[in-house]
Amino acid sequence: MKKNFSKFLFCIISLAVTCVFASPDNHALFENKNIVVLGGTGFLGRAITEKLLQYNPASITIFSRDEVKHFNMSKLFGNNPKIKFIIGDIRDYQDVLYATKHADVVFHVAALKRIDILESNVEQSIKTNILGSINVFNACVENSVNRLVFISTDKACSPINIYGACKFASEKIFTNYDPSKITTKFVVARYGNVLESTGSAIPIFTEKIKNGDDIPLTDERMTRFMITKDEAVALIFDALRYGIGGEIFVTRMPAHKVTDLIEILKEAFHGNNTIKLIGLRPGEKLHEALISQAEMARTYEFAGRFIIRPSVINLYYKHQTPPIYIREGKPVDVHILPEYSSDMAVVSKDEVAKLFLQWGVLEDYKK
């Protein structure tokens, strides 16, 4: 069965990767808007900010706890007068309420996300990733924010660790609400680790290879999805564009074997490092899962995306004009695709290398 799913996914992923689609105009989403990026000093927050500046927003407020990252980001963007910096913590409701006042659009990127460390710091994960998200939800409602997108993770799908469990609970905060009583439209974007992001495999393995160190590998069977920074941001923008409230947006993407990734990096940097098997870390999965069997039954395909409808559909949805992803998309055939995980979407090592070349991955590391 999984071989059939893999062939099916390879076909649709190839189309998604190789075909050129007309880029939607994002000016209507962001032009002259006041935008807040919670957790905005991290890798993804910087990527979102870089894209937003292309669409003439009125202002972009960057909110996070780390004043050094604020300082560095301000320099990175040339002290742009449109970018404002607020030091604060989503654990503090008043901080979030102040930051989101007069906001039109909010990106909720803030999280504690180091899986192995959070496994032994459960309370801290709950305080930031769940209680902090409740603060964000309530502040947006109180401030009548127009739209918010919550950045989730593959770990929220069938979670086995505290980080995933907290993200799963937070997804419910932003999906299982009553849009007939709340004007803010909340949507979710869910994906795995972004290529070359802080703490991801490529920078870690590349450093090991350049230093001649052993390369730690938890399991030779491990697979992971591949998504670029630009595609991650595009998915987030599409969630804002197409969601009517309560949906989870997932993009189609190829996956790779981690062993293939290591071999590609060793070839690129002329390394002959030894791979050292260390076993699965606390809370680690062999394969990334992005849509579970339970979710696939309420999932639609549209414009290269999967859109998961909320698990609680109230009368509001029944009386609304169906969104574009229902009118022009189609329900997923669960007999062909009962779930969506990285082991079902693996492409060959040669194809991974071609995609890296196409995306410009590794160029910065070769300088």
C-alpha cells in the first residue's frame, strides 16, 4: 500500500516542484497594513519580514524576548523606519495586548521548540507554547485584529513529545473557535523543519563535515520533508489569503532520506566523515507526519496545498458561501492517500541534489 501512496505523492510533488504557477498578488493582504510578528527575531520571523517589506505595509512590529536579537535584526534591515521592535514575552498577556493594539495582521511564530530539551522541561513548554498561545488568541480578540496565522509544526500531527503535544493543543485554540462570535480570522500553517534554518540538519551536518567530526545520526531509516524558506513563507501567506477561519494549511513537498542528505553534503564539501549512530533522541520520530488519518477525512486539495477543515464545524460554516478551496478544489481521496508522512514522499538522492541546486541550497556554505 505505501508504495502506491509513494508513487502518487511523487507525481503530485513533481508537479508542485517543477510547474510554474502564477504568484498571487500579496499587496491586497499587506499594503498599508499594521503587521505584528510575534517571535519575529528568529529565522522565520526575519524571512517573513523580508517578504512583507515588498508589499508596502504601514508598519511591521517585531516582538520577542531577546534584546540582542532585536539589535542585530535592526542592523540587518538597515534600521528601516517601518520596522518597530518591542521586547516582550507571550507568557505576559499585557505584553501581547500592547504589541497587537491596532494590528491588522498578526504572525504567531513565537515558541519554545527544542524537542529534546523540552522533554525534561514540560512545564516551560506548556507555559510558552499553550498558555502563551491562549494569551495571543485573547489579545487578538480584544484588539479586534483582522487576521492571525499560527505557525505550527509536523510534530503537532499525532504528537509523541511535549513540544508536539503543546503545538497540537495550540492548533485547537486557533481552529476550534466560534467564528460567528469572534471577528478575528485565525488560521494555521503546518510544516516541518525549513532547510537551512537555525538548528536544522544542514547547518549542523555541514559544520561537522568541515571540522572533520563524526556525523551523529539517530537512525538510518529516518526521513524528512524538504521545504525552503520562500515556500514556507508562501504557505503562510496563502493561509491568510484562502482561509475563512479555523483551517490548517499544509503544502505538498518532497522528502529525503537523512542518509542521502549526509552523502550529498559530504560530496559537496569533500568530506569522508564517519557516520555515528546514536539512537533516537527523546521525543524524536523516524518520519515526519503532516496529516493524520483522522484529519485526512476533512482535507481538501487546492493550489498545491492541503487544507484541513476544523474538527468542530458549527452552523456558521454551513451558512457561509463555501471558500474557494472547496469551490475550486476537491476533497482528498482517502483511499489513495489516507495520511501524509515523509516516508511516503521520499525522492531519490539524485533528485534531492537537483532540487538543492535549483533552490540554491548550500551556496552560502561554500563561500
